[in-house]
Amino acid sequence: MTQRRPLGFTTIAAALAAGLFSASPLMAAGDYPITAQQRQTAQQVAQTGVPVSELAANAPDTYTVKSGDTLWAISGLFLKSPWRWPELWGMNTEQVRNPHLIYPGQVLVLVKSDGRARLQMGRDLSGNAGGAPGGTVKLSPKVRASSLYDGSIAPIPQHLIEPFLNEAVVLNTNELELAPRVVAAQENRVWMSKGDLAYARGNFNPELTEYRVFRQPTPLLDPVTKELLGYEAPYVGTAEVTRLGSKAGTKDEVPTTLTIALTRQEVQTGDRLAPIPPRGYTSYVPHAPGKPIDGRIVSIYGDAVRAGQNQIVALNKGSRDGLERGHVLALWQAGRVVRDPTTERKEEVRLPDERHGVLFVFQVFDRVSYALILSVQEPVSPGDRFTQP
């Protein structure tokens, strides 16, 4: 028997294997929902196409989909705003019925007429029309599970954010204060790296064998209001329980023995331990917030003072403010204060803010979110402003 092997056109999934999610780790490739809003947009655009003015300056007449493409890159070829993928799909819903199923080798053809543009399917590399896959794969008769990592193309480069999904943690209170803690290392070492033994005190769950290691949390303050938004716990690594000790505070207490399994930085005494949540997978696509939003960069993730493209920043808005995973935001550079040389007093005037970058929100907490800088013209600093795109 034969079976098509599609690439998920809007699958961010593999990148977003967030440890905080609880979905099943295995899902069928291409099994991603289309929201009512996305479908409505597509249907509206499908009737007339999009204005030529909305096309990218150098939009190609044809494009052949390749393995490794991303939704962001393909959309950016045709449209000025890459996250407006429903409009790209909506140019031709007759042939592109499901935007999540785009195959390598398919040819996208841009047709312009009367100031409008539509996207149609050409013939693929095998001469198939209407978007059929360029080849088939023979399957033997047995059960198969398809991981979200299996060949899917994602809206953005997934490797840039995957490491942060289990690492970037914001706590509403300093709850790690009561968590188990590292109290000593083997042979009186000050720092511990992969493979070293560590000893910890605290109440461990006997059913858990793996823990994340965090440094003492630091408060995150809103750069404008100075409100305490939460506590950011710097991620250190992971540790495995080698030998469970006795309960803390008991007579003749024996600390728990750990083996350091993974380190982003060296473990030290005083570091706190938290359970590793089950890994799961989710999928969503870039989209603009449904309402206006105006916020500020709280901090640059890590030790950097300023950030550039592909770095992570913390935002002073979260789920309570309507932010969602997948939201695309515009970065603004504050206008400079200059003296007007045309007046006698040379009055000071603040120039207007200038938009100079794009953020992609990938992790959301109550009052704080984390975002990837997808593009930027000038270095980003804490206090810089962001809005809906």
C-alpha cells in the first residue's frame, strides 16, 4: 500500500515540546486544527484575492516547496507580513484546502489580475497537478506512530526556542525557598559538572528520580510601574537521584545523593531542585493579538545586557493581559530627544518611536512572557517597547 507523507505547513509543534504541557507526545503528522477565525479570513480573501499592495516587494511568480522550509519563510516570500498565513492560504482555498498539508516539491504560483493576487498550485517536480505529493512511500502492514519531529516544517526555526521551554520558569512567589537544595559536593568541591556527585537536603518524592536544578530566583520588576511580576529562576541543569536519603529533620538524617546529568552552568551549593514536568507537544501558528497591547521588555534572558536577533527576552505582559503562545509583536525603538535648531531657544523635541523588529511569543506565564527576537535592526534593551504588529 502507499501513503502520502505531508509536511505540516503550520507545525511549530516539534519546537514547542514544552515541559509544562500535558498533551500526548505522539500525534499524527499534519493533525493540526484550523481556527474559525483563520478559516473565515481565508474564505473572505479567497473570494477576491489580496491587494497587490500587500505582496512582498520581490514576491516570486512561482516557488517550489522544499524540505526544511518554514511557514515564516514561505509567507515572507509572498506577503509583507509573514504571520498573515491565512491570507496566503486564502488566496486559493479550492486547491489549498488545508494549510497544514504542504508537500516538498509542490509548486506555488502567484497569479495577479486587476490589482489583486491569488495563489494557485502548479505542477510539482513529478508533474502532478493540484498539489499532489511528489512521491510515495511504501509502508509495510504494521502500526506506525508519527512523531511531531518527523519531517514537519515549522513556522519558525524550532531549534532556537526548544531549549528554553523547560528552562525559562517564572514563579508567582519564591516557592523554591522550600524546595530541596544542594548542600555539598563530593570531595569538598565548590562547583559540580556532569557526572559529579552532589548531596541534597529536603523532602524528596520517592517516586521521582529526575530533577531540574535552579539557582536562587531573582525578582522581575515592571520597568515602568516597578510592580513585582514574579521570580525568574535561572536554569542550571538536571540531576538524577542515585540514593534516596532520609526525610529532612529526622533523627540521624542522611542527605540524598544525586548525580549531575546535564549542566547549562556548573551546579553549586544552595541551588534548588524542582521536579521535571512531563514533556508534551503542542502546535500553533504565528498570529497577531486580537486586541491592542502595549508593553515593555523586562530583561534579556541570560547574562546579556542587550539582545539581538534570535535571543530571548522577558516581557511585562502575560496571560492576564491576553498574550498567547504564537503571538507576533512589533518592537519599537524610543525616539531620540534632539534640539530644534530652527528656534531661538533651540527647544528639545522627542522624535517619534520607530518600529525596528519582530517578536514571537513562545512561553506565557500569568504576568510575564518569553519571546524570541525574530528580526531586529538595533540592539534591544530592557525598557524597550512592544505592541501588536
